[in-house]
Amino acid sequence: MTAPGVLLAIAIVSEVIATTALRASDGFTRPLPVTIMLAGYVCSFYLLSVIVRKMSIGLAYAIWAGIGTALIALISVLVYDEQMAGIQVLGIGFVIVGVVMINAAGVSH
């Protein structure tokens, strides 16, 4: 059986790919990005359902959402040339710090 951490990393990557495809779908008008988006979200949520058998749902979701949010924000700046204000960068930093704190607290299953 694969370690929950590896599955969680795959779930995060799947969700980030799906969200990036959502942006590329141009309002669901482009079939390939819509297909990638649907497949990515299904994969991500399936993996989350497997992960929470071995890991606290609070910890798994905090890591998944926090890292996913940070990666999507980075992609939006690098790929889509979107601007990010300092306060937004600070907020994403707080999300990451929060995930680290939850992880450090050792939330149990």
C-alpha cells in the first residue's frame, strides 16, 4: 500500500492540474481542458477518500487545500501573468504556516 503522504501529493497535483484546466476551459467552451479538469478533480477526491482511511481528515484537507491554494496562486502569476498584491502573498504565507502548525500539532486519526 502506498503511503498516505505520497497519495496526498498526487491528490494535490491532480487538483492543481484540474484547477489550471478550469481556467483554460474558457467557461467550459474548450472540451480538452474540461475533460482534464473533470478527470483531475475525480482523481483528487478519490485519493482524498483513500487517504482519510489512514490520516485525519482535518490534517489531510488542510494540507491539500493549503498547498493547492499556494500552488494555484503561483501558477496564476507565472502562467497567466496575474498580479498579486503583497497582502495576498502574506495571506498565502499564513495559509502555509497554518498547515505547518496543524501538521506539527500531530492531529490524530
